[in-house]
Amino acid sequence: LSQHESEFVAKFSKSIGLDIIYMMSELHYVRVVTANGETLVLHNLKDAIAELPSEYSGVQTHRSYWVASKFIESIKEKNGQTILILSTGKTIPVSRRKLAEVKEFLVK
């Protein structure tokens, strides 16, 4: 745990740990899903992403979603909609606007 733990991370790390799989925006909250569970945090997604410590590597796939890179298994197109398949089996939408950025991120 770094001493640069952000205020955002501090809001959930004790209850569900630090191993973030993905975050999803829900109105004024961010649903944080980790390997140990999930919780709603009163925060906006843009700020949450900005406040993630640098050891978190991930990509915003949609205005409502951010995904940790280590959980991304593959990218697929289904009925004209692009989705990321996570190692947990969860699928995350990729918006058209973010598609190029996500693909570029996955190549790295």
C-alpha cells in the first residue's frame, strides 16, 4: 500500500481490497468492483480515474466504465457493439468514441 493512497481508494480499500477489476459510473456514484467484492462510492468516475495511484494500469472504455488492464482477456465485436471480455467472465462495453483508444491501449 503506497503512502500516496488517494482519498478515493481509501473509501473502499478496507472493505473490498485494492484489486480493482473495473469501475462503473452510476449517477453520482462509482461502483468499484474488486477481486473481493463491490461497493458504491460517492464520487464521479472522471475524478476516480484521475485519483487512481500510478500502479493501476487500465483504460476507460466508455464514459461510464474503466477497466484494469490485467483483467482484460479479449476484445470482441457483437452485433455491431464492441465489448471487452474480462478474465472474470464479465463483459464491458466499449463505446465507438473510445474504440481506437482502447485498441491502442491493448496493443501496448
